[in-house]
Amino acid sequence: LMLAEAENMNAGFTKLHDAFANRIARGSKFLQMTLTLLLGLSVLIFGTIAVSIIYSVTHYFNHTIEEIKDVATKVGQGDFSQRIQVRSKDGLGQMADRLNHMISDMQIGIQKREQAESANQVKSLFLANMSHEVRTPLGVILGLIEFLKEPELAHPKRQKYIEVIEKTGHN
């Protein structure tokens, strides 16, 4: 009797054990599927974030380089009013800032050169006018001196030439 009862109990425990093992197996499969799904979602989310960051950084670099290229082209064509917008303090931002300073220095240098050329033109005009203004009376004076060298020149004419020479010299 006790053996039969022990076998009954053993069969009951075996059924309980099998039911428990099935539940554990199903729970393990559910947990495995849940973890796989979470891992897949995590990879998808972090991959999307990484791609977004890479796109943003690439777009920033391309946009900044394109802007630097456009400003450099315009400055090369003589438009020194162009400046590059400095958006950051990274390498590209520092390069943009230095290029802006270089453009300002070039603009100042060109303005100084233009002022010097303008002053040189004014000086040349002044010297040309002064040369003309000095040569004309000098030509009169030298011409009258040639007349004064004539030995048969009458005294009143000689006196008149001397007065013209004096007046021309003062003028």
C-alpha cells in the first residue's frame, strides 16, 4: 500500500515537475523573445540617433565649407564686404574667424593703397601744374634776358624789359 501511494505521489510530482518545466521553458522563450525585441529596438533607436548625428555633423561641415568657398570666390572677385558667419569655436569656426580677419586686413590694405595712389596722382598733378606755372614765367624772363644782351638796345626799352623781368619774377 505504501509503495502504491509513493508511486502515486511520484506520478503526481512528475506531473507537477513536467508542468513546472513547461512553464519555465515558455517563460524562458518569452523572456528570450522580449530581450531580442528590446535589443533590436535599442539597436534601431541608437542606430537612428547615430545616423542623425552623423548627418547633422556632415551637413554642418559641408555647409560651412561651402560658405567659406563662396565667400573666398567673392573676395577673389574684389567684394571685400563678404564675411563668413562664425557658428562655433571648433576648427572650422576658428578658420572662418581668421579668414574674416584676413579679409578685413586686405580691405584696409587696399583702401590704404588706393589712398596712396590718389595722393600720388594729386602730387603728380600738382607738380605738373607747378612745373607749368614756373616754366612759363621763366621762359619770359629768359627770353627778355636774351633781348637785354643786345648791345644796341635803347635805354628806355632796356628799362622796360628789366621791369617786366622783375614783375614776372615776383609773380
